[in-house]
Amino acid sequence: MRNVVIRIKDIFPGVSFLGTRPSGEKIREMMEKVFAEGNTVTLDFAGIEGITQSFGDEIIGIFTRYYGRDFIKQNVKAVNYNGEIKEVLNWVVDYSNRWHKENKEKIGEMPFMHAFA
């Protein structure tokens, strides 16, 4: 197992605020490939000043709803983020983990992406 660093600023040069689901989806798809190979992810937010809940949901919330908070703790690390980004990510994880707990029995019956519609 190795850790793969995703430098968000390298993927979105010239951008300091990320606010759309399609932007988050691009990062999430990269993360899915890393997890499928049995590796962990470090999200490097250097040069990023802010994110929306939609972006945070795409990169962290979807995984949390499907796999739970422990999966995030064991497989995802965030570095070089400011207080606003931390607040958004924490809110997304808390909200998504509540969803996970309430729907845990149904999750196994749902295809990954359809679990979150």
C-alpha cells in the first residue's frame, strides 16, 4: 500500500476557489482509481483558498455515505488547508456519516453512484 498525493492546484491551475460538483467529480474519480489499487490518498490543498459544500461532497461526502467515517480516517488525509476548507470538509463528513448510519442496511443493495441520488 502506498499513499498517492493529489495536488489539487496542479489539476486546477489558476483557480483558488473550487465550487462545482464537476470539479469535485474529477478529483473523486482520481481517488476511486487510487482506492481500487489498494492505496490511500493525501489531498493537498496548497494554493486553494476555499471550496463549496458541493465540491467537498464530491471528494469526501460520497465516500463517507457509502463506506462511513472510518474509511475516510483510514484512507484520506488532507494537508495545506485553511480553516474554511477544514470547516466545510468536517461538515460534509459529519452530515454524510449520519446518512451512512441511517441507511447502512440499504447500502449493500445499491450500486455505488446510485446510493447518493
